[in-house]
Amino acid sequence: MFSLNLLFALVWVLLTGVFRPANFVVGFALGYLALRLVRLVSGPSTYYDKPRHLVAFAAFFVWALIRATVRVAYEVVTPAMRMQPGIVAIPLEVESDAAITLLANLITLTPGALSLDVSADRRVLYVHTMYMHDAAAFRREIKEGFERRVIEVLR
């Protein structure tokens, strides 16, 4: 469906004769709406849920990034050390290289956590965290937060 949507956007650009990125975006949006109208004939598809999942994913990541940044900044400017660093093994549900890479990068981009390694069988991700007060809670936070959303977006 995505390739068909891109084709609709290119046809729109060619028909209008305006070769600008904004016009391509308009063509893509119109193609998406046309495909959504045809959805009743073509049957169900996960393609139509992607924009909602992408927006939810971006909002979740930005919120997690803000929370982690504030937490680490607070740690830096206050004299009391609340850090309890540790390494946590997180069993993975994601299987593809792209999904594992995206998950590991999201964790690493969030201050206070760093993806270290993936097991040889690609079933466990090892993460260093500055705040390992409860390993099970940290594991649950990653699985129910980042991993679940990565699965939704890449499905």
C-alpha cells in the first residue's frame, strides 16, 4: 500500500506540474485518503493504522526523552547521588534486525540508559542503566514502553 501511495503522490506532482516537497506531501495525503476510501473494497490492512501508531510512537519517545533528561539533569545539579547503576538483560519479542536496532537505538538515545549488546541468538538485549533500583520494573518499562511501540510501528 505504501508503494501505491507513493505512486499516487508522484502522479499528483506530475499532473500539477509543481515539483516542490510540499506538493509531494499534498499528493501523498490525497493518495492516502483515496486509498482509505477504497479500503472498503480492498479489505483490512495495517497500513491505515500506521499514521496513528507513528504519532503515538513519536509522542511517547519525546515524553520519555524529556523525563529522562530532567532526571539526569537533576542528578547532575544536586549533591545527593541517587544513582544505582546496573546491567539488565531484557528478553526480546522483536525478531528482525531493524526492530532490534531501532529498539537499541531508542534506549541509547534516552539519557540514563545505554544498550550494550545483543545475545548471539538475538533473544536478549543487555542494557546499562543509571537507575536500577528494581530490575524487573526497568525490564517491564522497556518491554511495555519502547518494545511494544516498536512492534506496532514495524508490524
